[in-house]
Amino acid sequence: MSGSDSTVLPVVSAVAGEAPTISKPEGTPPGELTFSDVILGTGAEVLPTSTLTVHYTLMAWSTGTIIESSWSGEPATFPLAQVVEGWQKGLPGAKEGGRRLLILPPSMGYGPAGSGPIGPNETLIFAVDIIGVS
């Protein structure tokens, strides 16, 4: 097996209150939802029924480029039940004040259709800072 086949997951910076940096991933993206806490929150726990206020940064796995970031403006607020499946399955259990890395396979993101700047069948890398849970 050659080195180019190995998967290198992105690394997210852990400085609270600052826009995260995300390292460029390498190799084959994971085929299933992958998540980890970069900063452990200590506030309210995210439930599937929660409304969240978050800052997020989105990177495309295929290019390693940032597609979207809320850090340039206001945080986003939305009911968790109304966003992509990868967020619905990957954010519950996180806590307010935390930062979670989410890697979404295309089936839990925007699939074969893509969305705006997100290409078809793109694996999505999100760094999500949970500012508020209600």
C-alpha cells in the first residue's frame, strides 16, 4: 500500500473565541460520519431538538480550501432539525462553549447534487463552535 492511499484527517486549532484553522486533509476521506471534540464545552448539551447558535468553518475535502465561514460575520442560529443530516447526527452530545470537528460523507451533506460552491459528492469538513443552545 502506498503512502498516498492513507487518510490524514484534518487538524483543527483549539483556541476558543478565534476562527479556527483547519489543516488540509490527505488521502481517501472517511466513508462515514466522523467527529471529535477539539474544545470540550461545559455548557448546555446539544440535543436533536435544540436550536443552536454557532460559528462554523467549512472546508472541502477534495481541495482543502475553505468554502464558507460564519466568522466573517454574525454567528448562525437554526433548529438542528433543519440542517444537513451530518449535523443532526454529529452535533448532539456536544456542549455550549465547545468546538467540534465534523467530517460528513456526501450522503450526509449535499450528495450528488452539491449546493452552491459545494461540488457534487463532496466530503465536507466542518469546525463548529457552539455558542448557544436553546
